[in-house]
Amino acid sequence: MSGTIGTTVDVVTILWQRTSLIPLTQQTIVQATVIGSAAPCANTLNPGDCLIAAALCLLGNGFVQVLNLDSGLTGVAVFIRVR
């Protein structure tokens, strides 16, 4: 996806779930969608992977989290990177 000439935007959307309503329960990835590239974090976005590990990889590689919806047992996180 391109904005201005020479600019590329990468978008990663993650649907996640937790097994209980206890706040510190690990959030696991149900599905991830990538528009553009998630490199070098693509291998952290598989169903069953830990959301926190994926988020830390994305944030450490230039992504910014722009949305985090948490409905208790499920949620959605969206990350964007402009290159």
C-alpha cells in the first residue's frame, strides 16, 4: 500500500483470545492479517502464538499500535508501520 511516492505502509491486524477473564491470562493469536509486510515478525503471527511476543517484535521493528480493543475474552490489535 503506498501513500506518497517512496512511502510504503504496512498494516498488521491481530484477533486474539484468552482462556479466562483473569486480566493477566496470556492472550493467544487466533488470526493475523498482514497488508504489506510484517518482516521480520511474520513468524510470530501464527494461531496459538503469544500476542505479547508478537506485539513486542512489531513494536521493536518500527510498528506503532494504533488500536487495542479488549472485550474480555477476545480482542483486536492493529499495528501500522510507515517505511
